[in-house]
Amino acid sequence: MTPVAASMTGRWLGAAAAVALLGGGRPGGGPAAGGRPAAPTRTLTVFAAASLADACAQLGDSLERRTPGLAVTFNFAGSQQLVLQIRQGAAADVFASADRRWMAALEDSGLVEGTPQIFAHNRLLVIAPTASAVTRLADLARPGTKLVLATDAVPVGRYARQVLRHLAGMPGFDADFAERALANVVSNEENVKAVVAKVQLGEADAGIVYVSDVTPAVAPRLRRLEVPAAANVVADYPVAVLRRARDPEDARAFVALLLSPTGQAVLRANGLAGAAGD
């Protein structure tokens, strides 16, 4: 992407188009007689990676509008936290992960119904407060730089460490770049939104997040440092209905919505790439 202002304008226009495509604001629970929202009679519970919060909330609204009596609730957190909760018996109908690793962990536990499907992709980006001394990627390894990442168990934290290793030895980067950058980590967070928050508040000089996390709400306070394509990582997002789903029919409908042209448009409007990588 090019300058922040231009890219964020595209995001705002894309989000507006997605809302129009979905049918406007949230009335809740679908229409009832007289145009009033129908009272929910059942609840669909979706556990989704924190980086999906905005897109999934919009799609949940859409599914409620088209499904009278349905309330869609979300639990957004790091994928590793969601898997732990599901394994411990938390009630969930759908799981949308930010990587294949944690979906595979649920499959190995016998908790996934059918075959998970990839519905989106993401890439990584370095962010810094606008007043930060970090103005180029090489600054991440400079002594005294305060870098915040997600913990290695979180998909974005694992991807971030891969990016640092990929940069090491590339033109403009020393062979020990990754080692020196990791020595500057002052905090390991449990999800990507926490990384964004710390950088936005100036509690760190830089952080590594997903491209989709630089939303219009936070963009004015952040500097974006693009990661070269040769060093970046493509994050695959799989989704599946869970074996213990209490509402499997609506769970399948939510997965179908994610994969539909409407769902893919909403994901793209929120900074993710669609299932086909567009």
C-alpha cells in the first residue's frame, strides 16, 4: 500500500460499500410483524480470532437480519485462547482461527465437524506511534527500541517472528537482525488487538500486527512500515463448525456467509484478502 491517507480512504469507502451490501445498520433478530425486530429464540455462538472482530460483527448482523429469531454472539480472542476454552467445554458453534495450527489442534481433539475451509488471508505490517523514532524496519533492531509482539502461541506472534527471521540477511539487514530485534521485545501480548493498543498509546516504539488491524479508528495515530513481500507471511484463516455445536444449521449458514461473495466483500472491506487471495 501507499500513503496512509490514501489507503485508509479506500478502507472507509470499502467499509461503506460493505455495509450497503449487507443492508444497512443492525435491527437485530430479523423483521417481525409490523416491522419490529423478532425476539431471539436461539443463539449462535462464534469463537473467532481477534483480528476478525470488525468483519465478523458486520456479518453477524447480516445473518441476524436474514434469520428471524436468531441472535449471533461472538467471543473474540487469540486463537490459542479460544482453542483452550473450547477444549475445556465452552459452548461454541463455530471456530474461525487466524492460522491452520490451532484449527488442527481442535481437529486432533475430535472437536471439529467436517473439513475446515480457508475463508480469508492476511499479511503483516509494522506499526509505530507517529512520534516514534522508528521510521524504517531496520530500527527494530536498534538498541533501546521498545518492541511489542504477541506471544509465540498467538498466530500473529508466530508470524511476526518469521518475518524478523526472513528480514535477517536481506539487503539492508544484518544477519543477526532477528536476534537483536527480539532482544528489544518489552512485552508479549495475548492477542493482536493488545499489540495495537500498546503501540497506539505510546507504550512501545513499534509492534508487528496484521494489515487489517490498522483500521480507520487507529490509523491517524500510527505510522505504517510495509514489510517487503519477500519477507512477509501470508496468514491463512480456516473456519469450521464444531462437533458440539448446539445450533449446527445456523453454524453452517454463518460459514456459508463467510465464503459467499457478500462475506468476501466484507472481509476485503476490513483489510483482509479473500479466500482466493484477492
